[in-house]
Amino acid sequence: MFSSVTFVLLGLITASTSIEEHWAGNANGTTDANGVCQCSVHLTDPSFPVDRMEKLEMSADSLSTSVEKELLKIQESMTKISVFEKRMHNLTLRIEKMESNGLTYTELDFELLKLEIREMEMLITQLKGSFSGSNVIAEQLYAEIKNMSLTITSLEMLDKNNVLAIRREILSLKKKLQECEEYKNHTSAGPPIVYGSCNHGLISDISQPFLVQMNWRGLGHKCGAWGKDPEPVSPKKELYWQAPLNTDNRYMEYYRLYSSYDDFLLYRKPIETIFKYGQGSGMVVYKNHFYFNCYGTRDVCKIDLNTHKVAVRKPIPFAVFNNRFSYSTPWQDIDIAVDESGLWVIYATEQSTGNIVISKLNETSLEVERTWMTKQYKPSVSNAFIVCGVLYATRTVNTRQEQIFYAYDTNTEQESKISLSFSKMMENIYGVNYNPKDHKLYVYNDGYLVTYDLSFYPNAEATKGV
């Protein structure tokens, strides 16, 4: 123990004082019964400053944490600065292009550039605020953005060649030319198109969607069909119908009938029928009869809407079913359609290798009267309808756009590629039904009931000599 005390003392006393002198003047000791020396030592020098050492360590830890935070801020700032530099380079190139070729810029170009510059000004202001002191790079960026803003303003006001004024004049002239062309077409269009007849050419345009209402069963019933009977049987003057499928998007269990458009809109006085054997959205009502694909078969069922019982059931020869060669949406294997001449069925067979087959049906017996084979693969089509013996096929462009892209004329047995885009309310369309008496498409769009108006080119035969 004495040697330990001596070791500690050696580390604390100053070099100018000998151990013996220090021990002699500051130590008192006794010996116990076992001969062990016990002593107490009083050091005249100040004790070791432990509390100051602890404060120093805490300060060092705090300083280290602060440094790490500042380093992270610097890294984030450098990343932001890198992004700003890239955006500024892009803006610089665009401004240089505008300066070198004045005819390429418009008011919209200026507005977009000014919007981007304002966004960058806000970001660089935030970046400057993140520094406790001034930062040369941030200040430089801010100055360059300000200069760029002034350049844009100057370019916009300069307009040396009156480019914007010339553009406005060109647009005005184009509008006058368009009005002139429309007037010319109007004066030479020939006889007006008569609903229910085919004194017109192919479809020339399709309107914006008109939302009628949600199906009566709710948004969960995304698949189904609806429409208006083109030839209601007396005493009925009108007959509207809708048939949402069950939520499995396959099984048709209910349909409703309405005797007027007002009743249809108000869900008023519906005639609701429950049955157990419908499948898919390819259904239609024609002359007070309901036609649809019978569940799990290649058969077409015909229901008398007075008795709500099956009047005729007939298989479509060789037609595939149960989701084999459906449209791009499921359970649309057999699609019944109506046009000016009566009843049709659109389907595919194994022999056609999945391409669309069109058959004309006898509306009384459902016998196939004639069949046409196309070269259009059915699963790549989102839906189809027939107008004056011409099949039109649609496809999905994106979640808000559809396109009529294909036509097959059963009168001439000629097919053609067309491009008529139209908007839609929701992503998927089902049950597209054409009505020859009002030239409308009745579309079931993910649970919403929507109509479109069709426009047609004048018939070449009808306009001869005009």
C-alpha cells in the first residue's frame, strides 16, 4: 500500500520538491497490531480538476455533434446546388435557343420559364436561410437567377420582329379559314342525315362523354350495360334499361326497365327483374326483347320483357366462351349488337385463332344468317359496336382516352384503320351499345352510365350532283 501511495504522490508533486521533504511535512502515520502502516496524507498542492475535465469532455461532445450536423447541412446544400446548376444550365440553353430563333417562342414559353425561375428563387432563398452566415455559392446562384429573370423579362418585352403580334394575326387568319371551310362543307353536304337510315358514310367524329348517372346498384358494380330500345313495342313509347353485373364482373342477376327518360334519371317506377343465368356485358334490348349470353355457355338467350321469361335460346356455332378470346376486359366473349338492319353477334372461334367473327342473326329464331371473318385479334380490342353493317372496334389509349381504331364493312368485306380518339370518365368501358334511332353510343364506364353522340361523313352516293 505504501508503494501505491508513493506512486500516486510521484505523479502529483512538483519536480522541484523531493519526496522525502514532501512526506515529512505532510504525512502522519501509525502502525496497527499486525504491523501494517496506516497513514493519512494531506497534499498542499491543489487537487486534480475533475469537474473541469468533465465539462471539457461535454463541450467536446457537443462540438462534435454540431460539426456533424453542419457537415450534413453542407452535403444537402451541395446536392441542392448541383440540382440548381443543372436546372440553370437547362434554362440557359432554352433562353439561348429563344434568342437565336425568335420565331420559336410564344407567350406560353415565357410564362413557363418565369414560373420555373420563381420556383428557383424560392428554393435558393430557403437555401440561403439554412446557412447561419453568408455563403458565396448561394449568393452567386441567387444573383444568376435574378439576372436570368431580368433577361426573360427583357426578351418578352423586346419582341423585335413583333413575333407575338404576328402569331396572333396568324391564329386569327387560321380561324377565319376554318370558318370558311366549315361554311363550304355545310353548303355542299347534301341531304341531312336521317336517323335510322344509312344515307351517310363512316363515323367522322365522336362527342365528349355525357354523364347520365351512376348505375342503381352502386360504384362497386363496375361492369354491365345499359341503353334505350331503338324500336319499343306499342303501347310503350320509350324503354330504357340497365343491367349491372355482380361484383365478380361476370354474373348478371338483375335488370331494370323504365318507361321514360325522366323515370330513368330519377330511379322512379322501375320494373326490376331477378334471374339467374346471364353472363358478361355484351347484352342489348331490341323490340321489347332482352338478348344476352347465357351463363357458362355459347348460347344467346332472348327474354320477352312482357313475361320476363326465356322465349328463345340458341347456341352460336363454334363460338368460344368462358373468358376464351374475350375483349381486353374479362367475360366479354359473346357481344350482341343492334344496328339499322337488326341483330348481330360479335365473337371469336378457335378456327379464327381469336380474330373477331361477325354474324347476322335472325331476330326471331336467333339462327345465324351469314358470317364474316376479320383479321382483327379480339383480345386486343376493348369493345366493339356495329353501325350500318360496319363493325367499329375500340382500344384503350390511357386511363382517360379511348380510340376507335378499326373498321370492317360487311357490305364490301373491306377493313380499314381509322383513328378517332374520345374521352372517358373512368378507366374501363363495358357494354358499348349503338342506337340507330338517335346515333348515340350508350356506354357503361366503370359503373357510370354515359352517352356519346356520333357524327358521320356524308355518303358519296347521296352527294353526287350537289
